[in-house]
Amino acid sequence: METRRINTDYLIIGSGISALNFALRIPRNKKVLILTKKERTDTNTNYAQGGVAAVLDKTDSFSSHVEDTLKAGAGLCVKEAVEIMVKEGPKLIKDLIEWGIEFTKNETTDLELWKEGGHSKRRIVHSGDFTGREIEKTLMSAIKKHPNIRIFEHHIAYEFIEQDGAVYGVSALDVSTGEIMRVLAKITFLATGGAGQVYQHTSNPSVATGDGIALAYNAGCKIADMEFFQFHPTTLWTPTHTERQLLISEAVRGEGAILSDGDGNRFMKDFDERMELASRDIVARACDSVLKEKGYDYVFLDISHKDSTLIKKTFPNIYKECLKHSIDITKEPIPVVPAAHYMCGGVYTDLYGRTDLRGLLAAGEVSFTGVHGANRLASNSLLEALVFSTRAASIAQDWAVSSSLHKKLKLKEGRKSIIGESVLATHTKKEIKQTMWDYVGIVRRDYLLNRALRRFKLYKGEIEELFENSYLSRDIVELRSLVTVAYLITKSSLERKESRGLNYNKDHPKTEKEFKKHTFLKKEE
Ligand SMILES: Cc1cc2nc3c(=O)[nH]c(=O)nc-3n(C[C@H](O)[C@H](O)[C@H](O)COP(=O)(O)OP(=O)(O)OC[C@H]3O[C@@H](n4cnc5c(N)ncnc54)[C@H](O)[C@@H]3O)c2cc1C
């Protein structure tokens, strides 16, 4: 099949909050092309329920938000990045409002601010319990008004066009036609989001396979702190496996929901005196322990003792979604399991989204700015995405590569290929997800991590061979990403011989001073 070439000023990979916000901040006369691998709203952003943390109330302060973030990060946050995020955030919330987003207001028409675990003040601005959907809708309608921004759906980027330490665009597959494209750009902005799909249970949609991490790692970028993966304690368990599990927001516990095991024991009393109001990582670890120890498939979360009208008003989306699975949360407990939720580590960037490679910027969940440290404070991720994609747009011109070099690039041939059975990809994908869940999950042990690493090294070799010798497909590209991310998380977890934040290792239960540092991994030549 022919290889098509496209030229643009700015190439954006992804269509979540980071990508769309970046696109809207580019000078209007520049040509912008957005590639996104499924439908435009298939993003983590679209599923965000809670909201965006920002200092908007008179009784709140920047120092308090900074302090809460640093506390959650367990000694590993980059303080300068946190301060930037907290101070620049409120102005960007106002921009969102100007672009037309409808955040929930209280009776006096001020913004209604929620308080979430780890925040000492009310500072979560939200649109009901479907904030992400509102953000995505608002940014998309602003994008539609831009004559110079084009979006190609069902286009998956699989390799950077990289030469001598600079990025000139990507190779991408048009999934609908099987056509391979080379997109050449002066600036490439990576906004591919997270990688929850590397685990068997996840709240992330199917697109979250860590492609951006794999692209950047394979091109020689530094990847940081991949051991810190946040698990959400409560997602809906269903008898048939779904690719994404519904999040049962922590606000449900905040409103008084009770966790119990299959025998009716309120098990949180054995783990923390705050019971269900303990922090996210403690509750996730408790659920994981009970499930593993007793061999249950799920535990129960029960809010049905509260007023049913209030439940429906406060959690309209959760109520509606659970009903689709024949569970009426106003009358019965919800079966729940913990699930992989947020990737704190990522592609290393400076405070303006610059990666190690000229021409390549990154922001959002794919990136590592250092704001989350060893544990993300709730609702700081949409804020981080907004702030650092805005900063990246502000310096993008100066980080551009020259388009005159495009003609001199050595581009690979399109592939002619042989191996066709997709069972190879589906089988290995299941093995990776299961191994990650069982050996590199919420509670870790060195011998399990070593077992996992041996397997991932083997899979990596096999998958690379498959990748080189197959007709390209979305499955093959994603499989290559998943094994790369699995390998990086496992290797980083083995390097951290301590327990800190989200990395809990039974063989190293204490937090050690000598490990108050980041874990960096780079591809060995
Ligand atoms: C259920 C849920 C609830 C959440 N709730 C909150 C919350 O309340 N508050 C908060 O702050 N955060 C929340 N988060 C986290 C937050 O939503 C994400 O961190 C944030 O939306 C990430 O935005 P992003 O722009 O970086 O990536 P995303 O929104 O995930 O977008 C990534 C995009 O990249 C595309 N893509 C990926 N790979 C490729 C490729 N190879 N080629 C082309 N396109 C590609 C995807 O298709 C997608 O369009 C939640 C996450 C989930 C899953």
C-alpha cells in the first residue's frame, strides 16, 4: 500500500483536554492537524467525573493547595512545578468558563466547590458528576470554529520520525483504510494520555494503552517515575469483563457509604481508624487484601441507607449507569473492585512541556512534570493538563524544527507483510494485563516483580518481531505500547527498594531517605 505524506505546522497526537487546550492556544494562522486513534471523544478526559482543583474561594489560598499537593506526593513532588500549577490554574478555569463550559453553581450563583480527600479546602469546580464530558464538549465546539484546525479520527501514531535528537512528526496508520502516513511537522505535541489498560481492571477507556510513552521511550526520551500508578478503590464489578469499569466516585464514601466483604464484615475498621474515609491508596490496598485473602471477586459499597432523592441528585450519572446493570444504588449495595486509574509517571518534560528531543512537546497524563510526586492529589490531573499544555503552547514556536530539513529525512519504506493472525495479539495482551494485575499490582513483592520482568522481556522480543513482520493494525501498535509500559512500570518498581506513596512493596515496607529521588529510565542502545 502507498505511503501518504502530509505537512503541517503543528501536529497534535490525541484529542483530550491537553490536546484541545493546546490547539486553541496556537496562533490562528497556523496549520494544525490533530490525530486521534478512535472517535474524537474517546479520551480519559471524557470520563472524568469529579472535577478540577483550583483556588477560587476567598477562604482558600495558594499555599494551602500547594501544601496539600506536596503532602499527597510523599516527598517526591517538584515544588516549583506544583507552585506554577496552583498559581496559574484559576485563570485557566476562567478561560474555560469564557469558552462556554457550564460548571455547577450554588444557590447564590457562585461556583459550587466540592471538597475531596486530601484537600483541606473546598476547591473542586465541577459540572455535576460528568465534568470531563462538559470540558470535552466545550473545547470541541471551540475547535470547530477554527478554520485551520483539522481532526483525523481513527488515525493511530506508532513511531516518531526522529533524526539526530529531533522529532519531525510521526508515522501513523489510518485504521479505517490500512494506509500508512508520514505526517511532517515543525512541532509535534504529544497528548496521548494514560495507560490504565495495562492492568486487567481499569477505569480507563480502551484508548489508554500508553502509546505516547512507548513512542517517546523508543525514540530515546527519558521516562520518569513509572512505579507510581494510582488505583481507584471502587469501580463497578460486572460478571462479564468490560474493557473499562465504571468509577464509583470517592464522594460516595464521602457521603457515608460503607464497605463490607461477602460475609457482611465492615473490613475498613481493620485497616484505618478513619474507616471508609481513609485515603484512596489505603482503601484500595484494604480492598485488594480482602479480595486476595478471601478469594472473593468483589466487595460491597453500600449507600442505600441514605435518602434516595439525595443520592439521585448528588450522583445522577452513577445512579443511571448502575441501573443499566440492574443495580439500584438507592436500594442495594454495589459490587466493587479496585482498578488502575492514573499514571503519575511519564515522559520527562521541563516546566514548558519540552522533552529531551527538539520539536517534541508533551503534556497531560502522558507527561511527567513532577507535580504528582509519589501520589496524585484528587482532581489535580485535569488542572495539570490545562496548565502545562498552555505553557507548552506559549513556547512552541521557539522549540520548532526547521521544515527545510523535511526533504532530507530518511523515511522508512511502508511495510509489506506476512504474519496475519490477530490471535497472537489478543492472547499476549491478556497475558500482559493479567501478569500486571497479579504481580505488579497494588501490593508488590520483589520475587513477583522479577517474575513479571522476565516475562515482559520475553514478550517484548516476540512483540517486536510481530510488529516488524505484520500488517499494521491498531491491536499490534497497542500491544507494543502495553508491553513497553508493563516493562517500564515493573523495572521502575524493582529499582525502588522502599514503600512510598503509591508504591507499596511488602519486602521493603519502610520509606527510606536514600530513595527520596525520581526513577529515570531510558532505552539502552
Ligand atoms: C473515570 C475517570 C475519572 C477521572 N476523574 C478525574 C477528575 O475528577 N479530576 C481530574 O483531575 N482527573 C480525573 N481523571 C484523570 C483525567 O481525566 C486524565 O488524567 C486527563 O483527562 C488526561 O487528559 P489528557 O489530555 O492527557 O489525555 P486523554 O484525555 O486520555 O486523551 C488522550 C488522547 O490521545 C489519543 N491517543 C492515544 N494514543 C494515541 C495514538 N497512538 N495515536 C493517536 N491518538 C492517540 C486518545 O485516543 C485520546 O484522544 C479521571 C480519569 C478517569 C479515567
